Amino acid sequence: MVRLPLTPEDVERGRRLGAVLRHARADRSMLQTALDAGVSPETLRKIETGRVATPAFSTIAAIADVLGLSLDEVWAEVTRAERDAEPAGTGRSARERLAS
């Protein structure tokens, strides 16, 4: 399977995802959060720093659950900057935004 290169938008979305999770983790230990989510601390560190721009859905779901976040909340925060940057009247649906 050939993996397509990440677009600059993908990379930026990954950075925002990491920031959302890091902010939600607040004072919680990275180690304990990772262990509670069933991921390695290095995986959590890479996601939080944006070095893994497109982590697996199940990984994000597990981390969000441990942090008490809904996936809707995570997605809303990650895509907020994109929505704010879109010119009014572009008419892009949520499905189109998800595909981009």
C-alpha cells in the first residue's frame, strides 16, 4: 500500500490535534495518561508534538476517552481554525471538510 504524502493542511491539523490533547491533559502525567489509554508514552508524545499528524482513530478515541473528551469536541477544536479561515459563503459541508 502506498501512502500519499501529507499536505501542509494535514500537518497543521496534526499540530492542532496535539495541542488540543496536550491542553486537555493539563497537569496529568504523560506516562499515566498513555498507560490509561493503552498507548506508549512515546506515541502520546509524538501526537502531542505533532510529529504524528495522522494517528489511528482508535488511538485518538482511547486518549480522548481517558481525558474525558468526546470525539466531537476534539474534532470541533481541531477544525475550528480551518472553519474560521474559510471565506464566508464557501458552502463547504462538514463532509467536504472531513474529506480535506
